[in-house]
Amino acid sequence: MPLPPLNEQRTIASVLRTVKGLRESIENVITSARELKKSLMKHLFTYGSVPVDRADQVPMKKTAVGPVPEHWTTSTLVLYLTRTQYGLSVRGEQSGKYPILRMNALVEGWVLPN
């Protein structure tokens, strides 16, 4: 098996180590961004669109879904639905009037189009 000269092998190894380190750094940034998103969504759905440093100034009330700002109303989703069903017994088509959201379209909290 032919091998490049030792100095070239060292250069290749150095580049590979750098790429591995960058990949790990990017993965850490992505993980941190996901955690930040979770935190911001929790804040948004708990206090509304107020700055984080003003959350303690939002008047809250207790509801069946947990504490929410006093000026929010809560309701039962069924009041707004005309029809619900667990699934379909017909084959989905590639195109049509209404898109069908399948479980395999949900990936890590995101809806991915087919």
C-alpha cells in the first residue's frame, strides 16, 4: 500500500484533527441554539412577548394549562374544530388540495416538507 511521505501524513492528520474539532464546535453551537430556542419558547408561552428582564412584572393567573398572563384567555380546542380524526384509511397522494402531515415529517421538533 503506497503511503505519502511522513511530513505529508502529519499535515493530513493535522487537517483531519482541525476538521474534527470544528465539527464538534459546530455541534455544540447547534445544541446551544436548540436549548436557547426551547428556553425562549417557554418564556414566550408563559409570559408573552415581553423582555426576559420584565417577566416578573407580568400579572399572571392560574389556569388548567398552567400560569398565563392575566390578559390571555384560555379555551378548549374542540370549540374551534369542525372535524377531528386519528388517521386516514386512504392512500395519500403527492399533490392535492390539502397537505397531509405524517409522523415521518416531524424531525427534532421541525416539520420537514416531503
